[in-house]
Amino acid sequence: MEKWDEELIARLLPHNEDLRRYIADHRRYEEKLEKFSQRPYLTNEEEVEKKRIQKLKLAGRDKIESILIKHRQG
């Protein structure tokens, strides 16, 4: 993430409930994915769960980006 995005997030965070939730979710998904990456082998079910979390993380990142775009423009 670019420095100016981090600054914008820091400024918006206290006032934007959705952004706080998306950031918290994004961090939680990152932690879960990190745990998966530390394992030498994943079961089929774990692989499916990893893919699901990756998709949720990406969707959340898109929502964060859309909030940032709105605030950059106006």
C-alpha cells in the first residue's frame, strides 16, 4: 500500500465504521493465511478454506480501495 493511502486510511479510520471493519477483516484474513503458509501440507479442506479466505481478503481490499477512491475524488 502506498504511503499516501496509509495516511488517508489513518485520517479516515476514526470516522468511517465500514473502513474500520474492512481493515480489521483484512488483517484477520492475513493472519489466517499466514498460518496456512507456515504449514508444510494442507488437506483438501484446508486448501478450499485458504482459497475462500483469499477471495474474502481480495473482496475486502476492493471495498477498502473504493472507499479511498471516493475520498481522493472529493
